[in-house]
Amino acid sequence: MSKIKSLAGDTIVYGGSTILLRLLNWLLMPYYIRTMDGVQYGIVTQVYGYIAILLVILTYGFETSFFRFAKEREFSKVFTTAITSIVSTSALFVFLVVLLQDQLHILTDKKLSSELIVIVGILVAIDAISSIIFAKIRYEGKSVRFALLKLINIIILISFNLYFLYWVPRNFGNNGYRIVDWFSYSGNQSFFVLLSNLIASFSVLILILPDLFKKLSSVDFSLLKQMYKYSYPILIVGITGMVNMQLDKILIPEMIGGDEGLKQLAIYGANFKIGVLMAMFTQSFRLAFEPYFFKDHKKGNIQYANILTYFVLFGLLIFLGVTFFIDIINLLLTQEYIEGNIVIPIVLVSQLLSGIYFTLSVWYKVTDKTVFGAYMGIIGSLITIGLNVILIPILGYVGSAIAGLVCFSVMVVLSIYWGKKHSNIRYDWNKVLSYTIIVAVIYVVGIKLIPISGNLLFDLSSIWYDIFFYGMRIGLIIVFLGFVYLKEFRIKNI
């Protein structure tokens, strides 16, 4: 139990910081949709989709490979080998982007300027290098330093967003305070969003350079070959995972076409951001869980079944919290974006399934059967691509949300099936399923039955309706928490 408490402690640190940082970054979304037109916000959403995929390619699974080999090899040599490889490939990537910027500009149908393409290339390279240094910080258990550095990143990001999108437009006549020629790019707000991100990432890279130069050793080329061999299936997993998460951001504007495609993507992207509240939780869990199980899995004292159960429980609570109080969250959106609320429950479940899949992935990572992760990732990507192509012309961005849900559902099922055959890790699926069914019933009652009952008892515009409406939903959540407490803690202590 102490190990679970340790994991919980790290998850709270990573989780608290990740949630805070994501919330701060998330709050840029309502600012963007109020200061940028739908086309520009659609470009931002699409570009970040590209960035997510490119970042996975440039790190090529070396974060996981670093954790895998650091526990049994000389730590400094593993880190030096990993960072040298990442820096080399990142530098080559930037060189190619600068060399081919005009061709890439044409390839994107001139939606992305050459300058924006170069910014994206440098940004991805910096983030790839930083990711390995941050992996080192995580492995060393410096969760507080990790959180502070991430906080600095988001503060700089927000500050420069406000500078470029708010202060400069109102003071652009004062040339002495202009970092770039704002007027030349005034109609291209997406340029300044990405430039702000580049400045923030570069600033944090400077701050973590001391962590880079500590414990440096020589490059071990035989180790490097082993790391490549171990990580190439992880690379496939990462690429397919990002395809599953980001392909919709790329396909929606392409398949719908024109400015309307970018506007639809903007609506989808804004509502997807709300669904990403679940991703904040899953990401914080991942940051704590990966170094945790690589360090301790051979000791035989990791209670995987309990970890998965508690993870699902917290995820289900987040699902209820977001869906039950979506009217309050919608205050962040403008009226034209609220129509996209239909995808939020779908995105929340998809994100939770993604987290479950990651938790289950421990079996192929610790047994060095990472090729199964590649198999599942490829299958998931084929489903994502196929369903997006089929459903977007019919259902628009709702089709993309459904494609993600089906994809992660299939991947979870495959991981359970293959995990049973190749690993002795067992989970309490009856308990997980029972909690899920209870939450599904609570969701239907809270979303469908409570509004109907409220309409019969009160006028829609009265304060008593709101008190009844939200009071009943809060009551349902409390009932679920009470049931969980009795099931997980009270009964065990009797």
C-alpha cells in the first residue's frame, strides 16, 4: 500500500501542476475564440495537431527507452547516449525544415506561411530535446522542480500571447516596444500564437541546461543500438497514438474544405479542449506511473489491479463533474461554439479509455514485448483513419469524435486479450465494470431524468429550478462517492 501512496503522492504533484498548467493554458482558448476569427483558430488547432505527431517522431520512443535502460545500466551513460541521439536528429530536422520551407508552404495549400513553418520546426526540435531532459528530472524524482519549470513555461506562454494579441495591437505605433514587425503579420494571429510558444519553450530549455550537463558521460554506441531496437515499436505506438488523437484536427478542414472546414475545426477544437479536462488527469498519472513501474516492477510489490481501479474511479468522477456542470463550463465559450458540446461526453470517454490503455500497456513494456504495442497502435490508426474518412462527410466533427471512441475501445480490448496471454498481471475487471455501469446509470439520471423532473416542479427561469437541478446532480455524485468509500475503504477496515 505504501507504493500506491508513493505513486499517489507523485501523481498529486504531477497532477496538481499539470492540471494547473493545463487550466492556465486552457484559459487561452476562450481568449482565442474572442480575439481570433474561426479560420485563424482553426489553423492554430490544426498546427498543434501536426506538432503533436512531429514531436512523437522526433523523440522516437526514447523517453520510455531511457526509463527502461536507466534502471539497469550506468545512469549517466544512458542519459548521454539518449540526449546525444535526440539532439543530432533534432538539428537535422531543423535543417531540413529551413531548407524546404517554401515547398512545405506550397504543400499546405499556402495556409501556413514559410515563417510559421520554420517556427514550428524549431519549436518541435526544442521540445524534443527538452523531453529527454525532463525525463531525467522525472526519473530522479524531482517532481517539484518539474512542476515549477512547467509553470514557468506556461507563464511565459500566456504573457507573450497577451503581448502579441492584446498589447501590441493597441500600441503598435510605438516601435520601441515591438519585438517583431507586428503590422506585417497582423492578419495572421496564428503566427503569434506559435511564436509565443517558441519563446516559452526556448526559455525553459535555457533553464534546464544545468540538468543536461550534470552526470554527462560518453556515448555508448552498443547501448544506442539496443535503445533503438527497444524503442522503434514504441515509436510506432507513439505515432499511431498521436494519429488516433490528432488526425481529426488534420482531416476535418481538408475533407470539409475551405474556410468552412477551418471554422468547423475551430468549434470542434474548442469543445475538444473541454474534453481534455480528462486528459489533464490521465497525463499527470502517466508522468508519475511510467518511472514508477520501471523502477519497482521486478520487486513484485506493485498492486496493478488497485492502481487501475483507482484510476478508473477518478476518471469516472471527472466524467460526471464535466458533463453535469457543462452549463457552467460553457460560460468560457461563445454562442457559436456551444453547438459543439455534443462531442464532449464522447471525448471524455475516449480520453479515459486512452488512459486505461496506457495503464494496461505496462505488460508489454516490462516484458520487452513492445511489438504488441505497435500492433495495437497500427490497428487503432487504421480504425481512426477509416472511420474519419467515412464519418466526417456524413456527421462532420461528430464523426471524428466517434472514430476516436471506437479506436480506443478496440485497443483496450486487444490489450486485455493479449495481456492475459503474455503476462501474469491480473486486474479486477468485475469491479471496474460495476463502477462504470453505476456511473452510466447516474449519468442518464442526471442528464435526462433530473431536467424532466425539474420542468414538472419548477419554472425553467426560476432560481428553484437551478437549485433543484444542480443540487440533485451534486447529490448523485455524493451518493457515488459514498458507495465507493464503503466498497473500497470502510468494508476493508471492518
